[in-house]
Amino acid sequence: MTVLTPSSNLGRHVFGVAALAFGLITLAWHDYNGLHQPRYLVYAAATALILGGTAIQFHRTAKAGAAVLGAVYLVFALQCVPGIVAEPRIYNSWGNFFEQFSLVTGAAIVFARLSSASSPETLSRIGRILVGLCAASFTLEQAFYLHPTASLVPKWLAPNQMFWAVATTVFFALAVVALLTNRMALLAARLLTMMLLIFGLVVWVPLLLSDPHSHTNWSETAETFAIAGTTWILADLLGEYRA
């Protein structure tokens, strides 16, 4: 079995820059994504995110960087489980879990892609399924919290905020179907990446510029680009092995 030599690394670089930003934000606010963890965990996570986000940028250290980032994101994904168990009918904890798990998936794909642990076909299939499940959660999260989602849409976007909240929810659902059924999966991964990047640029960057003192604006911006990095990593993988 041969070691994968990726022909495109753009997704990996975006993912790494977002992780590095996450680490700096965590240090600045002494908190990761509003989860209010113990200080020792916060500082350890911030250090790991900065080192992992830097290491994943370079081919020689990318595998180690992906392993570090995957471990960090997995810890924070598991921290969402008690909230799910305590209140399983409230989707917010489920949504938080899958947001973090999508980042675990991105790191895992990079790690596997740079090793001989699995065949390209197997990796592509597992990647599609995991990202598809995370996208299904994004669909449900927007559907359950449609009005809060609409409130984030810039008012200058025609025709109105609710239209785009509903439309992007439908787009997420279509991406889920394409990824899980492997029908136009590459196109779906690319369009999903584009949509998430637009979310970051049109929704969160303006909010960040309007209120740079908000930890939420910083963390949501970094998380949005990190998730976009995950879907871009999958698109790079599917594009390389679609034949």
C-alpha cells in the first residue's frame, strides 16, 4: 500500500491557519469557544492548537500536526457529550459536538492521507460519510434555530434574511445527500466549502470588525473557517482520487 502524496494542500493550509487563530484566540480570552474549561486545559489546548496549526502547514510535520489537532478537537468534542446526555432533546449540545467532530474529521483525513493506513478508496468513502454526517447536523441545527440563523444574515442581502436562512439549510441538506450517496460528491464538497467560506466572509468577518471585543465573534469566525478547511480537505481528496 502506498503513501498518499496530496496534489492539493489548500484545504490543509486553511485548516491549519484557522487552528493557529483558534489557539491565539484561546490564549487571549483564556477560554476555548465559550466552553469555560479549567485554566490548565485552556493553556494546554492553546499551545497545542498553535503548534499543530503551524506544523500542519509543512509537509514534513503535517502528519504530526494533524495528530495533535485531531486530539485537541476530540477532547472538546467529548466535552459536549455530558450536555447531550443531560438534555438530549435540546439540539444545541448535539450541534456543538458535531461542529467539533467535523474538525476531528479534517485532522484525521490529513493524517490518514499522509500515511499508508488505508487505501484512497476507503479514505474517500470514510471521509465522505463523516463529513456528510456533520453536514446533516449543520442542516438540523439551522432548521431548529432558523430565526437566530436568519438574524445573522446581513440585512443588505436580497431578498431577505429568512430566505437565505432557508436556502442555506436546503443547500446543506443537498450536500448531505450527495456526500452520503456518492452522487456528485466532489461538486457537493466544493460547493459546501464555498458556502462556508462565504459564511465566514459575509457573516462573521463583518461582525468581528463591528465588535472586535466579542470573544464569540472571534471564535465563530475561526471555527467557520476551520470547518471550511475540513470540507476543503475532503474536496482535495475526492478531486485527487475521483478517477
